Amino acid sequence: MTALVQLIISVVLFFVLFFGIAFILNMLLKSTWIMTAFYPFVVFAIVDKISTADYILKPRYAFSQLWRGLTHLLPADIIMLSAGLVGAVTAGIVIRNLRRSGYTMF
């Protein structure tokens, strides 16, 4: 029971977190889908648990760690990360609709 409650709270938090980040980035950079385009890199940073510099210094090790992290995701992790992607896409849709309605942000 507590695991289900934690999953529900985590899904809401990931959605709100990535919606907020994407909304702010979309306003500042005036590019509607910027966070959606970079979301896979955010997921990679969460999943691989290694330094980003390792992709340049030790690419074989880094990509094997990334693959291992992606293949060992649990269903709850996939649901939470999917909620973050949905939040980023929703922010893009909201910004696009606000711009069409005549609102100018920065």
C-alpha cells in the first residue's frame, strides 16, 4: 500500500517538476519544444549514475553503464519518467496555446 502511495506522489512530482522546468525554459528561450528535445538526456543523466565527462573520457564504459541502467529500469521508474515526459510535452502545448491566444512571455 505504501509503495502505491509513493508511486502516485512521485508521478505527480515528476509531472509538476518537468512541467515547471519546461515552461520556464520555453518562456526564456522562446522555443516551444526545447525541454522535450532534451528530455532523453535528462533521463540518461538520471539512469546512468556516472559523470557526464565519462562519455568523452571513457565512452565504452559510459555507454555500457547507460545501457545497463536503461535495461534495469523497474516499471515504477518507467512510469515516473514517463510522467516527466508528459509534463514537458504538456508545457509545450500550454506555451503554444498561450502564444496563439496573444500572450507574449518575455
